[in-house]
Amino acid sequence: MQHRPLWLTLAPFIFLILWSVGYSVAKIGLQFTDPMTLLALRFGSVILIMGVLFVVIRPPLPKTRADWLHLAFVGFLLQAVYFGMNYYAFNSGVGAGTLALVMSFQPILVALIAPLWTKEIISRKSWIGLALGLAGTLLVIASRTEIEPPTLLGMTFCSIALLGITSGSLWEKRFGLNHHPVTANLVGYTAGFIGILPALALQDSFEIEWTGTFIAALAYLVVGNSVIAVGLLLAMIRVGDVSRVSALFFLVPPLAALTAWVLLGEIMPPLAWVGLAFASLGVYLATRKPRDV
């Protein structure tokens, strides 16, 4: 039996921390510029870094046109659609609790579609875990913020973002290959950058308030979220069941709340701790693989 490499064993924990912290960092970054300008800076920085690494390392390229298209399509769905619509939702006045609530349905959608799309079998234990994870997430959100009625435009952005990350995860599981991370990031983020160009063209201005806080937020979004977290997410999807990987997203809102409590001093009520425990138990049940017999 082959042992899992250490980085893959640690991948879920590293991914959850980086992704959850990035949720608050993105909101901080949007205080200094508009959504598409922030995304353009983020994607452009990743492309620049990956371009330099590509010249130095010379990693292998996708071998067929289909491989190129699959890699670009996943990048478009995750970068332009998911992140772009999330940022637009924030900018449209959608509260963090509302957005987190909508995104919490991603593991449920994946579990419903995966058996048809990838022939993946969802066990009864996994369904119980998914239900507990959703319940825990709802408890955290309900305890920390009032879920305000979003505008129709804001809810549209949330829904498109949800479809983006759900479709990207399922597409990567069915068609994704184990590409070199430099190649995957370079192609994926180039596709994402091209995908936001129409929105950039519609903007009247590209004002940026260059402060130390904004530069630090941008650096985190580029390195922590875009390079490391997204890379780990795609790697976990390729080597595991997509429904189990998607179940990790139940822990993002609770961990984001915990991060805000530690870093920003936001209140973490007792009910939120209960929700975090429920979500953790649910993710454990949904992601734990059955023992071999």
C-alpha cells in the first residue's frame, strides 16, 4: 500500500486556514478599490509570478488541445466566475453572513450531482456528515450576524458564484489531469484574467488607494489564496472524491468567524462555538473514507 505524501495529508488543514482567512482579507482589500480592479491586480500578479517560474523551470505543457481547454475552463470557472461574482456580491451590499449561507450549499450540490457526473457513490454516513456540516454552518452564521434580505442583483451574483465553484470542482474531477502546478496556475489564471476583461472594459475608473494595508491584503490574496490554496484545492479534487473535498467548505464560514474573533476582535457567541463543533463533526464524517475490508 502506498502512503500518502505528507503535503497531501496536511493539505485540508492548510487549505481551510488560507481560504478562511482570505474571506476577510478580500473584504479588506475591497475597501481600497473596486472588485474587478482588485481581481485584475490579483490575477495579473499570479500570472507574472508563474510566468517567471515557467521560464526558469520549463515545466511540461498540456499534451492535447482538450487538456488545454479543460485547464482553462476550470480556471475561468474558479477565478472569473466564483471570485468575480463573490466580489461583486460584496460590492452590491450582500452581507458576509448571507454570502456564506449561499456558499454553504456547494457541498450539497456537489453530492447531488457527483453520482451522475463522476459515478461517485455518496454513503449514508457522508450524507449525515453533510447535514451536520450545513447545520453547524447555519448556527455560526445565525449567531454572529443578522441575515439581511439581499437585493435581487446581489442574490444573482451569489448564485452565479455558487454555480461557478460547483461546476469548476465537478469539471476538474472528471477531466482534470495532474498538470505541473506552474503550468496549471499560468493557464488557469490567464483564463480567469481574460474572463474578467469585459467587466474591466465597462468600468469608468480604476482608482486604487495604495496603502500598507492594501498591499498586504493583495500579497496574501496572491500568494495565500491564489497560488497555495487554489493549488491545494485542485490537487485534493484530483486524488480524492469531489464530494469529500467539497464538504470542507462547511468549515469555511465557522473558521472565518473564528479568524475574525482572533484578528479583529469580532464577537464569537457561545452558539457559534456549538456550530463550529457541529460543522467539524459533519466534515469529519463526510470526508472520512471507509476502512478497507
